[in-house]
Amino acid sequence: MRCVMNNTGINQHAAEQTMKVSADKEPVLECIDLAMVYSNGPEEIQVLSQLNFRAYRGERVAIVGSSGSGKTTLLHLLGGLDKPSSGQVVIDGQDLSDMKDAQLGRLRNRSLGFVYQLHHLLPEFTALENVFMPLLIRGRKRKQILSDARALLSRVGLEQRMDHKPSALSGGERQRVAIARALISDPACVLLDEPTGNLDPNTAESVNQLMLDIGREHNTCFITVTHDLALAQRMDRVFRLHLGQLHEQEIVNGTL
């Protein structure tokens, strides 16, 4: 079915909810005049241009756009994985601009979670070990982090698969492990890059619903880059990245 996108905001209820949230709380993530320029010999390519954006705790945001529009570039900047040409990214009140690599690493480990199209699980470790690794790096006591990791894996439906390594898990199970790992630190925000892009439609739907439910339960901000307009339509807000700017959208009859 063809998907029609309008520039009118996703709907009145969502707009009212966003206004209420923004009036009551500070954003967990903010971009201020964010720009990204790549050099290609003598040519400069402007990927992002004076982009401004805010997201709030518990909010679910989708970013859509054509291939090559800069969605993954934006996600990397939001996660402190790359530095912008100019502008600021502020996470949990902390400006990433002047942070050293070690400081950025600590911030990512504490305040951000990541889920990618490819799960990026460590193949030599079990599902349980992959999930508790971020807390182990932070120096948390092993007994407590084991309890937390088991609880999250049970929540994502893998209570019987905790001791399996990634090679023994299905694609959907690996993504469930990745979601649990992203949430183990109770981050302010989880960044997701095409999290179900490699899954079959039924498995993708199951994982999508899990992400929506668990994000709500943990009051975690989810920012998802996706081509799946059916998933995007279920988010609180949807933005289209076009010509270096984010434009809030409405998706009408948004099924793929």
C-alpha cells in the first residue's frame, strides 16, 4: 500500500502530548544548530544544515528519509560517535562538544543505549554475558548485574536462551538480546538504526511491538531511524530528514 506523508505533525493528540512534555521537562537529547559537512576533494557536501531538535524522556521518535539523506550520520552525531562540523549535541544536560573520547565513552555507557540493524553481539559470549557487559565495564557488582540482566532477558522472552551464544540464536532472538543490552544501564535514550531491517515481517512486527512496550515501561526515549513507515506511524512523533533538515510529518495509511 502506498504511504502518504504530510507536513502537518503526526496528530493533534501527539502534538498536545509533546507540548505538555516539553513544558514540564528538560529534553534528554537536544541538537542546536547542528551541521555536518564532508569534503570530497575540492567539493564540500552539506549533509546536515543548522538542524535543531529535542526529544524527551519516555518519548518515541521515528526519523525517516531517503537513502543517503543523512539519517545514519545524524544518529552517529546524536550518539557521540562522530563530531559535527558545527553546532551542539546535548545529552542529559551535558554538551558533547568539548568532551574527550574517554568522557564520551563514559557518557554513552551511562546515558545511551544502541541497537543496530546488525546486532553487534560479541560472538564468544552468551546472551547473558552480552547483556551485563556494559554494567561490568562500569564496575558494578557481578551479583546485582546478573540479576538485572536475567530480568531483562526474561522480559524480552529469552529466559530459556540466556546461556546460548549468538550463533545459536535466531535473528529475532539476537535483536531481543541487543534490546536488553541497550536497556541494561537504564539509559535516558536509546538510539536505533533500522533495528528490524534484517528480519522477516512477522519477526520484525514482534520485535517492533516489544520495543514499543518496553520503552514505555522503562520511560526511555527511543529515537529510531527506519524505512518502515508502519513502525514510524506508531511512534509519538515522526520526522523526515530532507536536505539536511528535520521536518515533522504525518503518515496517512502508513503500512508497507
